[in-house]
Amino acid sequence: MKRVTGQVNVLIHAMGILACLPRLLEAVETVEYVSLGAGNTGRSFDLETSHRVAEFKFIRWRGGPESIRQNQLFKDFYLLARSKTHKQKCLYVLGTEYPLKFFNSRRALSSVLSRHDKVAKLFRSDFGEHYEVVRDYYHDHKDIVKIEDVSSYVPDLIADEIAESD
């Protein structure tokens, strides 16, 4: 069951990216690569084009304790921000309310990075102990990564959430 569920997540991720691309890409922009599988596909980011690098998070945030989702979101934001590319850096999410609430929180970075040893080492190598909480890092780097809501591009991924709120 767990293996099958994992494949559903990969399918949702792939379908979400494919649904977003026509609405995100500029007329002169070309796709250099797209990693349609969620997770480690050997590529740095989900998407690289002639103009941007991007990560997609098709997560339905509920606003409760979502530490694993927050950890992954921070990891993606940090790796985008740290990337040496001259291209625009984008983090595409389903709604910005909860991601921005997290990025402006006082959650300890030691907690956020606790399950990502490689990323934690990179982060400490880059900043030492300069940052202790998420909001301090985010405040200094928020202009480097564009966080954009793509929920209107993938209404089927949020349809049940809309129905619940009606």
C-alpha cells in the first residue's frame, strides 16, 4: 500500500508540473529539463528553463503541525536561494498563506534541519550559527526566491479543499 501511495504522489507531482508549465513559461522561454518524479531524480530542481529554476510543492496545507512539510519547504527554499545560477529562482506552492506563515515563524532552524543532515551541514557551512530561527533567514533571503501560488493552475489538486470550505 505504501509503495502504491508513493506512486500516486509521483503522478500528482508530474501532472501538477505539466498543468502549470503552459501558464508559467514565457513565449521565448525553453525548457532545459523537467524532473516529473517527486523526490530525488538526480537533478538539482524540478524545473530548469532558459530563464528560471524552480521547485513545485503540491501540498494541501492545513495550518496545523506540519513540521515534515515545513522542513521540506525550507530545504527547497534554501537550496534555491543558495544556487549559483543567474536565472530567476521560483518556489511554486498551493496557496501562500501557510508557507509564508511558516517562513515568518520563530521555529528553530536546528529543528527544521534535523532530518536533512547534508543540508544542515551546508547551511552551517554557509552561515555558522548566524541564523537561529526560520524568519531571520527568510527575512534576509526572501527577495532571492519568488514564492508563487499556482493553485489556480491546478484546480483539481485543491478541489476537495474548496468544497470543504463552502
